[in-house]
Amino acid sequence: MKDMREFAIKYGLLILLALMLVIFTLAEPAFLSTINMMIILQSVSIVAILALGVTATLAVDGFDLSIGSTAAFSMMTASYVMVVFDGGTTMAILAAIGVGVVVGLINGFMTVQMKVPDLLTTLGMMFLLLGLQLIPTQGRSISAGMSLGDGETATGSFSESFLFLGRARIFDIIPVPVIIMLILAVITYLFLERTRHGRVMYAIGSNEQAAKLAGARVKLYRYVAYVISGVFASIGGILLAARIGRGDVSSGNSLLMDGVAGALIGFAVLGAARPNAQGSAIGALFVGVLLNGLTMMNTPYYTQDFIKGLVLVAALMFTFGLSNKRA
Amino acid sequence: MSNVVNAIEIRAIKKKFGSNTVLHDVSFNIDGGKILALLGANGAGKSTLVKILSGVYHADEGTVIINGETVDISNPQSARDAGIITVHQIINDGVVQDLSIAENLLLDKLCDGRFSTFISKKELHKQAKPLAEKIGLDVALDTQVSELSQADRQLVAIARAISDKPKLLILDEPTSSLSETEAVKLFEAVKTMREQGVAIVYISHRMSDIRLLADQIAALREGKIVGWFEPPLDYDGAVDSMLGHAVGEVRHSYVAGDKAMLDLEGVQLDAKSLPFNLHFKTGEIVVLTGLLSSGCASVVEGVFGMNSFVSGQLKLEEKPWSPVGPHHAIDNGVYMVQEDRGNNALVPDFSIEQNVSLPFLKSFSRFGFVSRKAEKQQVSKAIETTKVKYTDQEELILTLSGGNQQKAMVARWMLNDCKVLLLNEPFQGVDISSRRQIGQLLRSTAKDRTTIAVCTDVEEALEIADRIIVFNHNNMVGEHLIHEIHMPSLINQIAAAPEPYDESPHSTEDITNERYA
């Protein structure tokens, strides 16, 4: 009985994932095709990058609700730099990542120095950015040749190299965002699990006072965590802009929910019962497979959010209920 | 009141965790109006027994019979309903920090609906007052528990427990965080309970408590009752029986310090206290003692950079030095074993290994990457020397018994050589044999560093110290060398009332600000 429980905690989610693949394939053989698998991975990659970022803040027992709007704001920034300023690929990427760094620093400042609880800080930041991204374009989306406020037309456009990031496929099969996501997943994994910095961040998340008295620079690491989640969200935003080829005011909407869901479902992967990089990536994949499969089986779109929520709640019960490690 | 005679029978309690049998067939009887002292080394199974009796754990076998009836102790509520009340070792489990004393004392009534929906503060205080008086708690009833000293919190937890008129009262290490004078209040309350016909199981490592209170002694070792003592009580025999061997007197010779290591000059602990100088040298072990909140802890916390002194300078190796925080102190070779390891030292999600290595990850790392092999080797060496009892160092730290957790925390700071080793209550909740092991370890490794320990228990101080320094109300009041110690004056310095140089009456705020703010 006890062994059963341990087995369920450890492999439950992976078995569920495998089971989903089998069921969807039986129902719709095209599901398992290479092309569809790549579509799933492509759609998952941006969400997974956000999930990896929020993992860093979860590791220090924080939280970041602003990742979705940071991604959206970065997307708008990159688009604006390209279309309105005609600034080129490098400038657009640097500006967008700069947004992530600044947002992370402000979140860090609010939680560390001002001692505002992280949920409130990042909730505030979320609304702030959602509003701010609308102002420069008076609420419109950004696309090449758009008319500017003073009657002129924007001269810039999305460069080929920028669009490459979101649309190209390596060896004609693996989408670039998937490669970037995998690289970031490996980096996050190595950072959290193998470096002393990751170890200290988990120590802070588990017992901040003890970590501090063991010499950890608690404040510094909290800043680092928020900057990581901000920058990862920005990278997600850049890839999103590159994929859709415009700065779309509404396309970042579901990113927060999906990213956080991925990271939280990740708690349940291999019984980690704590935020972890591999779990977050698999968690995001889990959500992606589910949604893609449901779409292929012609489940109405309006039920999908509900199902996503249901899966998240179930996964959380798995982790916290069964393991009773965290009260 | 004593017309009720409570007869409690504990019959054949067994408990296994996995393949590890923690309790084999524990049986004993205790009658109302008696205090049974339960002795046991760390890991003997005391905590498990307490948790079973209080309904937290399920026994695999065995029953509890009160006045001839088998009682249900399958969960904490039913154990309480059956009249078994437990005051746990960890005080904060027994009190709600953000509520007032009165609300805490009446918490059970408030929660189970014995109060009407609208609560009048007057009524609350009226009912809480006798409970507080019974145990000699003389702080305003609307004070928040979070503002109280550790000792007063303990009294609140006990007063709350006994408000329920228990048949069997279990006190698990009730004095471990109380100083001797503070404990006296508690002893009075325990004796009152005895007179009222309550059967009391008293668990403590302090022999002085047991000498004062016990009517019977049971010794628990490796999950079995190995000794039962009736009056006239053979205290030494009971200790031997608990340990399974006789404990020799510890005697160590005085070691004078060698080179100057740490100097405190003109240090003032609060605005009203007098400045003092202290000089610490390599090779010596200095113990700071005094009542709780006497200022000893503030001294070591100041040296470790956890708080700053009101005034005064520090010198490390004869150079001016001021620590900006724990990380800075550690970088400069000043290490500290913290009190209250659960809150201040242990990382509950980490393994034994990761807990020990935490401050020194840098020395196991190349380009930031931790070398697990080096970490494993170094840690296993350190926990070997501190004699931590463990099965696998990759198990979670919380799988260790309390005493072994503490040894692991000492091991943590033995990973690297240091200049100054500070220890705040290193023997908190540690049994005699582990305590001696830690003490010997400290003495045998003391040569090249300065060791400064805070022990409110004088007996502990005598075991390890070369020099004992006494603090009283944030003033340094005495210094004794171990080979020429004069006990009566030492005790007198510890317990003396402060000089009445401040006009205002001594408020509780002064005490709490200093350590719990």
C-alpha cells in the first residue's frame, strides 16, 4: 500500500502523460505523427520557457504573476523597436530582454526592500504592464506599415532574421523555439540542481532564516530569481513576436495561466514535490499535449480552459495531498 | 478534589516505522496524584510514545485504559476528549502567535463553540484570569503571544492545556527553554495539578527537575522500559539504566587562552546597560551564562553580525572589525551554531548532507558547480567525527532524532577551520550522552580557535567551560575560571535582581525587544 503510494507520487504524472498519448493516438492516428508532435512542441515551447522562469521564483518560495504581461510587453517592445524605430533584430532583442531585467529588478525591489508580499507585487506589476503596453500605440496592435498617431506611416518592418527565431525549422523539422526552449531547460536544470547558487535558492525557499544564518545572501538571490523569471518571460515574448510577425495586444493573455500551470504541475514530476526545471518543462508539455489532443478530437474550444484547470487541480492534489511533505 | 482517583494503564504499545521498531511492548501504570518522570536518551522512543498517547501517531498494537475503560486515542481530538493532555516540546505548537493571552488560554472553548458567536472581551478576560493565575502568569491578558518571551509562551501553552481538567497530563521537556527561576513557576503549577489528582508524565533531561518533582521514574531505552524506580528514588541508577552504562563525572583541566583572537571593547547591549570589555583567546572555551534574555545571546548574535551593539568596538585578531551580517562573519572565519535549530538552522527539504554542507558550498564548487563527490566525502567525515547516528546521509534531515539533528548542525560548522566558533544553546533538547560527545568534541578541537558558547543551564556550562562569564539584565556581572569556581557566588550573580537604577518599572517589552523583535 505504501509502495503503491510512493509509486503513484513518483510516476503518476508521467504515466498519465503516456496514457494521454496512447488514448489520443487510438482516437486519431494522426496525433502521433512527427508533424503533429512538432506542432505540439512548438506551441508548448513559449509556455515552457515562462514556466522555467517562474520556477526560479518558486524555488526561493516566491511567485511571479507578472510573467505573462512581461512576455506581452516584451513582444510589444520588440515589435515597436522594429516597426516604428526600424531598429533591427539585435536592438529589438536587447530592448525586449532589457524589459525583462528591469521588470525583475523592480519586482525584486518591491519584495525585498519594500517588503510587499510577492503575490501582490507581481499582481500589481501585471496590471501595470498590461496597461502600459497599450499606451504607445493607443491600444492598437503593431504591424509593418501601420499608421502612427501623427498621420505618418511606420517605416520599419520585421526583419527576416527576427522572424527566423519564431518560424524557421532546423533540418526542416525542429522549430527554432523548441531548440531555444531545450537549451534554456538544460541551463535552468544545471543552474538549479548542480550549482551552489541553485542549492542556496532552494535553501532559501525551504527555510529562509536558516539559509541566512548559514551565510546565504538572501536578498541578492531573491533579486536574481525575479530577474531570471523576467528575462525568461522576455525571451518568450520575443519568440511570440517572431512567430506571429506582429505585436498583438491580446496574444499574451493565456501565457500566465499556462506557464504557472506548467511549473506547478512540474512539482508532481518524479515526486520532486518542489519546483524543478525538468518538471516545469514536462508540465508545460503535459498541458500542450492535452490541449492539442482535445482539439484533434474536436472538443469545443470553450471547454478547454475548464479542462486545463481541472488537470492543474488534479496534479496539485497529486503532489501535495499524496506526498504530505509540505503541510 | 482528590476524590477522583485516575488510574491509567498503558498496555503493550508497539510501533514500527518501516522495518525500524521504535517501541517494543511499552507498558506501565500510573495513578492520579503521581508524577512519573520518563527518562530516555535521544532516539529512545520518548517522542514516539508521546505522539501515540496524544493521538498524533497510531500505535501498531496496544491500548490505553483509564479508570478501567479502554479509551480511543486514534486522533488528537479523541485523546483530548479522553482526558489525555499533552504539552509538546515545541512551544509554538501550543500557542497561536497572533492572538492575545486570553484568547490563547480559551482557544479550545472558542474553537468548539462553547462561546457565543459574539465575544465580549470582558467575559473572555474573566474566564481567562483564573487560568493565568493558576500558573502564575503575570502579564496583561490582552498582550499578544508573539510579544512574549519564550518562557511566558511556555506558561501560556501549559495553562491552556490544563484548562481542560486532564486525567493524564504529559509534559514533554517543559523546562528546556526556561531558566531556573522561570521553571519554579512551572513546578508550582505541576504540583498543584498533582494535588488535584492528575496523573502526570514528566519528560525531561534536567535531573534537577526530576529530583524536585518525580514520585516514580521510568527509564526508556531502545523502545523498552528498562528500569522502574519507586521511592526512595535512585537517581543515578535511573540515569545509568537509561543510558545502559554508568556516566562518569566529566573533569577537564583549565586551559588558558593563547593568542588574542576576539576582543569586545566598550560594548553596550542596551541603552541603559553598562559597557563592558571581553577578551577571548585561542584554545579556550568560554561559556556565557545567565537567565533567558540576560544578554548572553545578544553578545554572540552581535559578534555574528545578526544584530549590532548599541555601542562598542570589535577586534578580530587585533584588527578592528565590524560584521555586516552572517555571510560577512562566515567569510571572516566566525561561525555560529544557532539555538532553536528548527527555525534557525535546519533546511527541512534538504538531506542530511545538503544541510551540513550549506555554508561551505563554495569550497566544494568549481565554476559554481557543486562537486557532489567532494561534498559527500567531506560531510561524511564531519558527521563521523560528531558521531551523528544515521543510515544514509542522503535521507532528509528530519528523519534524524533531535539530538542527532543537533550533532549534524555542529558538524556543519566543523567542515572548515574557523577563528571563532559561537554556539547558542548547543545542548538544547540533547540527551546526556550526546551532550557529552558534543562537549568532548568541542574541547578536543578547541586548540586553534576561540570557542564561545551560551548555556543558560549551569550544569552544561560547567561541563565544557574554561571560563564562565555571567550576564544579568544585559550587564556583565561576573567572571569565573573553572578551576577556582565559587558556585554560590556564580548562582547569586545569575539570579540577582537588577540594580534599580532605572525609575520605570521593568516592563516585559525590554526583554522581548532584545531577542524576539
